[in-house]
Amino acid sequence: MSDEILRVSKFLSLVLRHKPELIGLTLDQNGWAGVEDLIRLANQHGTRLTRPLLMQVVADNEKKRFALSDNGERIRASQGHSVDVDLGLPSARPPEILYHGTASRSLESILAGGLNSANRQHVHLSTDVATAIRVGQRHGIPVVLVIRSGEMAAAGHTFFLSANGVWLTERVPMEFISVAAR
């Protein structure tokens, strides 16, 4: 990934997930912003952005962190918001097992109190161990947690599947968590 693509991707994550007000961007209730507004405001605030560059970042992002509306006029982050938005995702039945990657330093607290969304709207879960390891590595020595999501759903917990394949839930109580063998 080029430095420019990485720079724009990080910028988009910031303004579409956490701080749209930094550039005066307004997200609608579902997290969408106008593409032209985003480009204009980014440039006004010192971040060079063009439509072709934006389209390349959206298309090339391996995690598919950003989604465009069908007509290409609106953009939003697929998940990970700390601002209050409703992605409008229908609840979905998760697979029996999902995974969560974290840093080893967080393990004691998680095993005592479960996984909470902290400053985000949802806990993020993956369908594969490799993704969980990559996520955990971003924060330190990775630990993979095994989430008995099928049991959680049977117990009444709600799950959503984001457009980029990340499973979302409000929290994961500790009784549904075990540590994967290393």
C-alpha cells in the first residue's frame, strides 16, 4: 500500500468513524456522508483528496473498511464507529464460533468482565483465527479469544454482520469466552 493510500485511509477512518467534526463533515443517522462534501471539506482542511484517489482507497482497502452507496454519491465506514450511528444492519444468526483478537495485557480484564465495546458501538468478531491474530498484533502480543457465538445467540444476544464480513455485537459476557490454545 502506498504512503498516500495509507494516509487517506487513516484520514477516512478518523472522520467517518470518530471525528467528522474535525473537518465540519456531517454524517447522517446511518453514518453516510456526501462524497463531494467529504472531498471539499478534506481539501479545505489540508488533506489532499480527489474522487479518483477516494475511489482507489475504497476499492483497494483489503479490510473493506469503507462502503459507497449504490450511486457512488455517499460514503461511510463499514463499522468501528465511536460516534452514534445506526448502520441499519439486520440482526443475523452468527456461526457457532467466532474469534476476537486482543493484546495479552488485556486478557485478565476480559476474563473478569467480558468483552465490552469500550468507546465503540460494538465488539468486533471474526470468522477466522488469522484475522484475530492480526487484530491482536496491532495492540501488542496477540491472544485469540474463542467466542461461543451460537450459544450467545441462543441466550438472546443480538449479532449483526457488517458489509465487510465483520461480526458485531454489543458485548460478550465472560461465560462465552475461552482462550485459544497457543
